[in-house]
Amino acid sequence: MIFVTLGSQKFQFNRLLKKIDELLKNGIIKEKVFAQTGYSDYVPKNYEFKNFLDRKEFTAMEAQADVVITHGGTGAIIGAVKKGKKVIAVPRLTQYGEHVDNHQIQIIEQFSDLQFIIPCRNVNDMMKCIQSLDSFKTKSYSSNTYKILESIEKYLNQL
């Protein structure tokens, strides 16, 4: 199953939802798709969706998914990568009224450089991104939070 998640910020991402619909209609995507569409007003025709999911619903959908297609939000990307999902990330762009700036381009580039995700810089490349899923090897994510906490603790103990 493919889980599409667009976050909860007050911006639409109709462009991505339309592309997923088109790829399903044309048989490019063969898997079942479910989307959490957020504030988008596009109504998918070929897959199930809900505007917002509570935490329990979100966790269940993500757990069922083999693939997560998401916007370039750090939380959405890290959450899926931590769970070992194959992730395709698409940046929201200001020119389409999808965000206030284009910072998601840089976020996606960073995660791509680290080989955690498949970047989809343009929704028209989604077909190629989906076709590359079979050969994409998910890199395991390991947090370094404990190192940060150790550094803070060490600093505090020196005071």
C-alpha cells in the first residue's frame, strides 16, 4: 500500500494529489493508495482519502504502507524513514501557493544526499520515482539524540 501524507499546515498540495490520481488511472500505480490530504481541496477520484487523521489513524496507515509519498516536511520524512518505509518526497513550492518559501527543496536534497529518500523534484517525474522503488534500498536511520543529551549533561556538570 502507498500512504500519501501532506501534513497539517494550512497549505494545499493539489498538484501532488492530481498526479497520484493520474498515475492510478493510467495503471502506473498498481498498489492501493490512501491519502491524508490536509488542507488540499482536490478530491481524489481513484483512491481513498481523509483530510486529517488522528495520531492513531495516522500510525495505522503508516504501519500498513510499504511506501510513503510525502511533502518535504522534516517530521513526515523522518517519521517514515525511522519506520523503515521507502519514501518519495516532493517539495511544496511557493509558485503554486503550497508554502511561504521553497525551503522544502533544501530539506529534500539533504535527505536525498544521505540516501534516506527518493527525491521527486517535479511531480511530472513521479512515474520515474515510483518505478525506481524496486531498486531503492532504504538506509536505516539512527538518531544521535543521546549524543546531544550527553553533551548538554557534560556541559551542565561543568557549571
